[in-house]
Amino acid sequence: MDLAREHGISTQAVRNYERDGVLPAADRTPSGYRAYTDLHAAALRAYLALVPAYGYGVAAEIMRAATRGDLDAALRAVDGGHAQLLRDRETLDAVETTIGVLTAAPPPDRPDRPLTVGALAHRLGVTPATLRKWERAGILTPARDRASHQRLYGPDDVRDADLAHLLRRGGYLLDHIATVMAQVRTASGPGPLAESLDAWRQRLAARGRAMLVAGGHLAAYLTAAGR
């Protein structure tokens, strides 16, 4: 099948895409064979270009909506992908800001013993309720005193709270800050995380370029389908 051969995929994969609504339904010849047209070729090119840009799930969502003629739903899914890419870029910027703070000399007044929620709130100039909100968002993970169940913030918790306060003043949202804190903890510190930033930014750039390519193929398919 020429349609499959062009992209190095199996004929069964093409049939599966048609079954799943990613490609338009094909007419059948009198002998029962599927008759794929230039429209199907345009749809397959669009879908395979959308996958590296948006992932399999969203790419299929976009193509199913485009194939059934729901242009608003298709473009809404495209918009969602671009919005996610922008959020990822903002998170990367926040991580870079955080690493700059982490690798600087530690502040001289960093406490050498755990702080209570009230003491940490006073240090930052925020309310205890704010610290509890940051905890619910996953930004802070204080230990609890076994006897009193009181929150206790150790040196790493104080560092995280200082960073969160800095990023909040910079206008970052809580979910972005929580992602930054998770990245720092997963990387076991700022050093390994800093080394991964260039590769992270390259992946975001590659996804952005893939979106541009996919947009061209999707537009070609929509034109061919008369959308």
C-alpha cells in the first residue's frame, strides 16, 4: 500500500488509524479493498506530524475532530498544546532562576535548627496560612513533631521556603513553583539539575518546531477536506 510505504509504517497501522477516526473512512472497491485517496494521504501526513508536537493522545484528538468537521474542537486542542508549551517554558525559566539562587552563597542567617510554622512565617514576612497553602500545593514538605504533630521546617525546608517566596514575588504561580521544587528534589540538588537545563530547553525548542511543521500539514489537510 503506497500510503503506508510513504511513511514506513504497516498497512495494519493505516487501517487502525482509519478505525480510530484519525483518518477519514475509505470507500471500498467492488472487490472489497479500501480505496485511499489524496485526502487520506494528507490526513496521515498531518497526524504523523502532530504526534511529535503534541503526543499520540492529543494528535489523535485533533485529527478525530478535524475529520468529523469539528474545527473548533481541533483548534482548541492545538491551542491547549501551545499553552502547555508556554507553561513548560515558564517553568524552565523559574528553574533557572532557582538554580541561580541555590548555587549562590547561602544566606548567613539560615537557621541551624528546625523552625516552627510561626517562626518561618515571621522570617519571610508571610502568614502561617500562606505556608500551609504552599504545603498543600506541594512546595513545602515539613516534618512533624511526633509528640505535638507541629510542623517543623529544617534547613532544606527553609531554603525551599526562601525560594518559593522569591519566585512568588517574581510572579510565578504555585503550580510552577511546585514543579520547580520537584525538579530540584528529583535531581538530588541544583548541580545535576543545572546540567540538564540545556537539554531541557532543546527539547522544548524541538517541540515548538514540530508544532510549526504540524500546523502546516494540518492546514493542508483541512484545505483538502474543505474545512
